[in-house]
Amino acid sequence: MFAARRQLSTLIPPKIASAKNIGSNPNAKRMAEVVSFYKKLPTGPAPAAKKSFTPWGKYKAAFIDGDNASGKPLLHLAFLVIVVGYTWEYQAHLKHHKDH
């Protein structure tokens, strides 16, 4: 029970702008620092990501990001697991039994 409540407490943000923190409280300076930090953050939509020329970047742009998102990466992963698993099994066991 305690562990579940502890996990949920990380989802709830701290009370940054509570009534206790406003005024001549010793926490007022910390509150001003928090407010100035949030004022410095950029607003609006994030800029478009630069095109990547790495193989993973091209794959991600083709199948995962934007309007091209699909379930194909899951099929690719399943195919990769099958190929790697069969290769591993062949190297570990099957090649020793081909003459018997």
C-alpha cells in the first residue's frame, strides 16, 4: 500500500504557487527563483528537428515520427528477434547435429 502511494506521489507536482509561499515568507525568494525559471522557458511549439543522416535517424523518420507512424517497427523487431534467435540456436546447437 505504501509503495503504491509513493509511486503516485511522483505524478502529483509540488504545490509551487500555494498561498503560503506568497508574501514575506522566507520561501518567497525561492518562489521568485521558480517563477523566473519558468518565465525563461521557451513558449510555443517546439522547433522542427533537424534531419538526421544516421541509419537510426533515417529509420525513425521513415517509420516512427510524424504522419508516417505505423506498426511496421514492431514487425521489423519480431523479424529481427526470429532471425537472431535462429542464428544463435544454429550456432549453439544445430550445426553440431547436421551429420547425425
